[in-house]
Amino acid sequence: MALSRSLRVLLFSSTVLLVAGLVGISREWWLPGIGRALIHDDGPAKADIAVVLAGDYWGNRIVKGGELVRLGYVPAALVSGPSGFYGQYECAPAITYAVHRGCKPEWFIPFPNNARSTEEEAWAILPELHRRNSHRMLLVTSDYHTRRALRIFRRTEQKLGGRIEIRSVAAPDEEFHPDSWWRSRQGQKVTFMEWTKTVSEAVGL
């Protein structure tokens, strides 16, 4: 016998509530995967140069770049510095911050530019590395940004001839923690924005 309309509605509502409950209960298991999927950390290795991407106002990227020089992985770190940072190129205050943290100024190569996206940074920086005859580079950026940035730089380098081997090196971020990003407002915003950019890139926007 066919179920009454009210019974069908009740069954549907119960199913929705059950699924929602299971999703909520299991979130500690699947939410970390959303954060970890943004990360691709190859780790440091000997290279011709490190490239520190712009956009980290906490200073973790520039300090990581200095650490790579101090540990002998690279002879120097090229620091991307888009304009518009209180009338400066971002690389200038970034290097000043790293020096105050114990790094030597000669470890860094300032690279002022007018990039407004990771892709624009790739197109600005990679030709400069070709000019410097670099063959291996370490791409330093925040952990949540590593996978997308590495994909963009490798794709751009292929269009330029594919001569440079690129490895990603993750720097920690103050507001993003892959295993607990959903517990803070800022962590949620970082994760949402990075996934939005990832999806937009995947569909060609």
C-alpha cells in the first residue's frame, strides 16, 4: 500500500536529520582532510635559489626563507614584493622584519613587482630566475597556499620551457591549522578563500 504523503514527509525529514547528525558527529574525522588537502610540502633540498611569495603579514614566509639560507639549502632567497604596501613594495618591510629576527640582509634579494595574484607573481618571477640561470628553486609560501602555488608555478614554468625544477616549502601560518581550522573564524576564512581560489582556477576563472 502506498505511503501517505505525511508519512513520506516524516521519513524524508528523519533521513535528513540522521544524515546531518552523522555528518556533525564525524566532523572531527573529515574536516581535517579539507585543510590538509590544501598543503603540498616537498620540504627543503639543495637548490639554486629560494623564492618567498608575498602575502604573509605575520612574517613566517620570510623567516622560513632566511632559515633555508642559514641552513645552507640555498645561497639566497628572492623576496617577492608587490607594490601598494603603505607606499612601499612589500619585500622591503619583509626583509627588515627578517633582519630584526636575526637574519642577515645579504641573504635576501628584493624583487619589487606589481603582481596582484599568484599567477602574476609566477609570470614576473620565473623569467628573472631564467635570467639568473637558475635550475632548481624552493618555493616558500604559507602551508595552506603551497599546493595551489606550486601548481601555478609549475604550469607557468612549463610554458616558459620547463627548465627549472620547483619544490614547495611550507611556512606555518598564524591563522590556519589544518587539523583544527574550523575552530576559529580566521581559520574558516582562510580555508574558504583558498578553496574558492582553487575551484575558480580549476574551472578557468
